[in-house]
Amino acid sequence: MLAEVVAGDRHDLITGIRGDIRNYIWREQPRLWPYLQSGDDGDDATAQEGSHASLKVQLASSVADPDDCLELLLAGFTSALCGMLHMKPEELETNVPVASIGLDSLVAVRIREWFMQQVGVEVSVLKVMSLNTALLDLCKDVLAVWRKQVKA
């Protein structure tokens, strides 16, 4: 019994940062953003989750109109990307290269995961990180692959 106490693991204490008060100093520190909850307003977070969860259904219902599909995919993707980068949607331009937005490889992996979860299309991290790929072009490529999957 004594040997188990001596050899036992140390206890750890884990604390979190409360996100309900908006004027904390750590809200302005980018290095602490991953520790904050992404949706402080519960209604916005659940509404956003509902729209992301139904993106496949929305795309399938508008498969006849390519422009609607592209608009749906681009709106969902830019919303998710703004959440990942802690940007406002009006700050994000869809026709500029991805490199100019300031994406790194970790965000590129999260983008790849988002496309897999929401659309079911696998996107190469190298394609996301490519210097000449714009967000709009990336969505067009994903939509083309998705259409092939739907037809098959």
C-alpha cells in the first residue's frame, strides 16, 4: 500500500479562462485565443452549428444550380475560416491568395478537416497552402470534386 502511494502520479490542477466577460485583457492576446470558447453568445454558436451541420443537405438540395452551390459553400467556408482566424467576415476577401490572409500549416489542417466533415471532400494541405490558390478557387475545386462524388 505504501509503495503505491510513493509511486503514484502527481495530481494536476487544470483551470480555464472564463469567457463570459468581454473586457478581459486576454481576449486581445492572440496566443490565448485557442483557450477561449469560440461562441460566447450561445444562440449564435448553436445557429452556426445548425447551418454547418446542414451544409451537405443544402448542397444536395441545390445541386441543379452551380451558382447556388458555390455561394452556399463559400458562405459556410468563409464563416468557418473567420472563426478559425478570429476575423470579422467583412475583413476576409475571397479572391485573394490564401497566403496573403496569413494561414499557417495548422490552420490549413483545420481547413482540410472542415471540408471533410462538412462536405465529405478531402483537400490536400499543400493545395490549401499554395501561394496562388484563392479561397474562391479552393471552393470551386472542392465543389467540382463533390459533384463527381454525387454523380458516382
